[in-house]
Amino acid sequence: DKTGAKPVENNYAHLSMIWTGKTMKGDADSVFIDTHKKGGDSIGAIVIKLAKSFKGCLEQGIMMMAKGDSAVFKVKGDSLFLKTFHCAPDKMPPFVTGSTIYTFNIKLIGFQTEEEVKVGQQAETQKRAAKAAAMKDQEPTVIADYLKKNNYNIQPDAAGIYYLQTTPGTGRQVMEGDSIGVKYKGTFLDGKVFDASANHGPGNEIFKLKYAQNMNLIKGWISVLGKMHEGEKVTVLIPSDLAYGSHGSSMIQPYTPLIFEMEMVHIKSN
């Protein structure tokens, strides 16, 4: 687009990108970034602040483009790492030399000023807060509906956890300081699995830890583990205030109750 508006320095460019180049293995077509594998032709595929770092830098090239343009840029590797990435000379990757050239296949999806970015961030924050507030209000009903639908006529324990199913163990109860091994599966109330020890690869099927009341785990887990006996299996519903609360996590929305199937595989005294 020869007449379209172009971004200027300190704008934020929204790009789809394929970055290729040579690595230590000598493969000139090694891919460092390919946003297309993440649905990369959408706004926010990757965002770069356009600040010139050296003559011939990628940002300078992007400022030659209009919205919707596609282009291929060749960028000097040593300047890219030293001046754009601010890599210390003694920390430079061994495959980057003065003759290293990287290729960037770019589509400029759009661009924004700093003020537009701030306004967008504020709107997104407000949107997330409103969604979280709605989920907080709905959580008691969501839990009640789940229990009713699955015919669980039970009350939570003193900590607020619902024990949906228990298979007694034959060993002793967990004590403070014990080394324990646990198998587990975590699901949402719709049955979708978000984590499971069986998915962590060979040798990691059992989650091993030292039990303590101040462990860096969700409160619901600390409470459940502290009541279990060796060999015991439980299925529990943990409300959000004993799980990931108002903040959630990378995969879990705020105010989300969770189901955990847990098996106490072994208990060893320390």
C-alpha cells in the first residue's frame, strides 16, 4: 500500500512473523519464531515497540510498511543480539557472528500509539474484572448445580471442601514433614482435564513432595493431603477460595471450582 499511513517510532506494531536463520547446527532454515502456528494472522500475534536500535534494524524496516503490507527483511545477527536484544558480548550465542544474517518474513497487521495501547489495556482490565465479578457471583450456584446433577447429597467439610468419593487406605495418616508421593488428575466441573501427574512423562507419574502446612500449594490440596492415609483415594471438589481464587492461573479462570482425583501412593517418615 503506497499511500497508507505508516507507523512511527514508539508506536506498537502488531505483526505476524516468521524468523529464520542459522543455528549452531548449521541449518540456515532453522525457525526461531513462527506466529502462524498460534493463529498468527490475528491482532496481537506478536507486538513490537518500534524503537530504532541500529541502522538497518528490523524496527526501521517495519516503519516503511503500511497496514496490511507484507515484506521480507534481512538483518545482521550480531547487531540484532548486541543492540536490539542488549546481549552482553560475552553472552553471545556461539552461532552468531559478524556475517550471520537473519530473515524476517513480516505482515503488518496494524499499529497503535502508546496512548491507544494504554486505553486498550484499561478496557481489557475492566472487561476481565467484570467477568471475574460475574464468575464470583455464579460460583455457589455452579457448585450446587454440579452436586445436584451428579446426585451428591453432601456437605463440605470444615475447610469447605466437598469429598465426592473416598476409598480408604491401609496405611497411616500423613504427618508434618513426611515425604509423600501422590497421583492426581485435575478437571473442571465439565470434566475437561487441565492437569494430571500421568501426563508429566516417564518417571514423573507420581508427584513427590515433603508435606508441610506451609507448602507452596493451593490451600485445598494442603487440607486434603493432611487427612489422607497411605493407599487412600479421594475425589474432591475444591471451591475457588481454596484453589486459585480471584486471580486464577494460566489455564484457570478466576473463581473457578475444581475437581481433583488424588491417590496417596506412599508415605515415608523423615
